[in-house]
Amino acid sequence: MSDRKHGLDALLEQVQSGGDVPAHVAIIMDGNGRWASERGLPRWMGHREGMKSVRRCVTGALDLGIRHVTLYAFSKENWSRPLEEVSALMRLLSEYVERERQALAEKGVRVRVIGDLSRLSKQALKAVESIQGTTEGGEELMLNLAISYGSRDEILQAARSLAMECVAGEISPADITEDRFASALYTSGSPDPDLLVRTSGEMRVSNFLLWQIAYSEIHVTPVLWPDFGESDLYEAVLDYQRRERRFGRVTLGA
Ligand code: FPP
């Protein structure tokens, strides 16, 4: 067994005996551009390399028994990047779907794309339908891919749809509880993330899952996304296991 594999297995065991594994991990995949620039490569090559990290991350999540993963692949703000980069990211989405959908289905991964899909090209929409269709029976891991996603936008569309139900007389304003509101978000069906990971050292949440991360633990790693692997996911979970989650309460006996 290689030293790397041995180290990974040891880390996996450490996590497995370390306590609860988060049910839902959300990740802001950052640093692709810097990874490419450091190598004198165009930015899109950083994104392409980042696709391999998505695969490692899914493998790591399955090995750990994490049931929900949400990845921030493309924000609404990303539409204003240079056209060349936007096109490359859309191409990568199709490439990802072509390469991975079968393997994902075989591993029991269900993919759901969340975001404002109205701006996607026909080809990108086809890719979304294809991966969602192929993987819809997956029961091991729900992989939410946030594409053309903005959290304020998501909250607004939830508010609008609940307002419509009120206007239609289907519910009254008093029926709008936290649970009902959460069900109107794109992430309906996934629990709130226990752990939010951000790569590349930036300390921002960048309009990602603002409602859902109210009580999430946050782990920021300096690792750039294309360098992120299973061991980084395991380290993030180990960090999570060391936290004391209080949800605003005090610890009994303290
Ligand atoms: C942020 O890095 C990353 C993105 C905007 C795109 C993330 C996309 C992928 C990982 C590949 C596609 C994945 C799927 C699942 C289709 P950045 O460009 O902001 O990096 P920088 O801060 O170093 O410039």
C-alpha cells in the first residue's frame, strides 16, 4: 500500500472514531483561478482541474457516509465574468455530466442542480436534465450542484411563492413557519448544512445558502480547490468534530 493511501486510511479511521459525521457539508470551491495563474495557465484550466476535486470530494463523502453535499459551482455573480470563462464553465458542466453521470448513478449519488436555470443555454440545460434523470434513483448521497445560484435570489423566490399561496387563499401568513419557508427553498429535502467549507483562505460566504447556514460550523482551508482531495475533506470533518455545537444555547454544567 502506498504511503498516501495508508495516510488516507488512517485519517478515515480517525474520523470514523472521532464522533458524528456531518449529515450535510456545503462547500465554496474557491481558488481555481489562482491555481491556474500560479502555473501560467488560463483560468479555465483551473476550473477543469477543479472538476477532478469534485470527484475526490464525492468519493470522500461516500466513504465517510455524508448524506448531503452542496457544491457552489457557479454563482449568479459569475455571469459577469469574461464571456470566455463563462463559456468554459458551461462546457465543463456538460463535460462533467458526460464523464460522471453513469459512475455517480452506480455509486448511489443523486444529483440535483439548484439555482436560477432560466439563464442556462439549451446545451447546459440538457446536461442538467441528463444528470438529474440518470441519477434520480440514488439513495446514498444527495449532491446539490449550485449553478447560476444566489442565496438572496433563492430567498426572494421562496418569499414570492409563499406570497402567491397566501394570495390564492391556500395558506395564511401565520402558516409561514421556518420549516415551511425552508421547504420553499431550492434545497428543500436536504437538512441545513452542519459544516460549511471554503477553500483558498477567503473569509466570506459570498451569497451562498444564507438561510441554511444559520448554525453551520465554518471551516476555511488555505488549500486551493484544484488541490483539494479526500484528506482535506477528512480534515474538515475532524475540525467539525472538535467543535461544540450550541445552537445559541449554553452548555449544561458550564
Ligand atoms: C471559484 O474559483 C470557482 C468557480 C467560480 C467555479 C467552480 C467550478 C468547478 C470546480 C468546475 C466545475 C464543476 C462542476 C461540478 C461542473 P475562482 O475562479 O473564483 O478562483 P480565484 O478566486 O482564484 O480567482
